[in-house]
Amino acid sequence: MKAALLVATLGGIGRLKLAPGTWGSLVVLPCALLGPDVALVLAFLVTLIGFYAARAVLRESPDQDPGWIVVDEAAGMLLALAGLSAHASVWGVLIAFVLFRIFDIFKPWPISWADQQKGAFGVMLDDLVAGVLVAAALILARPLLPGVI
């Protein structure tokens, strides 16, 4: 259980009092330096590990999505970073971060639908959907912002 809690909180980041989801998203931003392919692989791995960690820590209250579980934000942010080009600038990474946080906070459809799902699946799914939507938006915006995204 301790290992699952460590993963779910990203080493305790989720226990920060102010904006734990934002911190959970910020912690993976350096992965943008590794490129979109590595970000996609890391998103897959963090999703798998995060799902099992969330399932373990939610055993006693499976219908909740506590704010201190932030591994889902890391997985979603990594998916968003996978939408950047290999030559994205710092501004592109910042755009990906801001878009992800907006989508995660305001939860437009289909993120709102994903957020209503129960258990570890629901905990992870809303952020994964947000990450995919941001990645798609970034890919579509590349011709408009060459060298940035």
C-alpha cells in the first residue's frame, strides 16, 4: 500500500495543500525535452502504473476521486506533450500545459463524461481524455504556429 500511495501522490506531490493537480502536471514538463515519442511511451507506462496505484489506494472508498491522487494528471500531461512536435519551443510546452490545466479544471465534454466514471478507471480517464484532446489541438495548430508547437 505504501508503494501505491507513493505512486498515486507522485512521491507526495499530491499532498501539497495548494493546487496539487497543477503540481502533478508540472512535474512531468521536463519530459518534453525527450520528445513526443518518449512522452507517449511514458504516458502509457504512467497510465498503467497509475491505474494500479489508484485502484490500490481506493479499495476502501472506490467511488471517490481524491485530489491528492495526481498520477492521473502526470499521465494526461504526458499525453498532451506527445502532441508537440520534436522541435517545439518552451512556448509550445507552456501552451500544452495551460491548455491541459484548462481542460482538466473546466472539464468540457467528453472530459466531463469521463470524470463521472467510478473507481480507478474514472480517476485516470478524465485526465487521459483531456491529454488526448490537448494533443489533438496541438497537432492541428502546428501549421498556425510553426516552430512553436
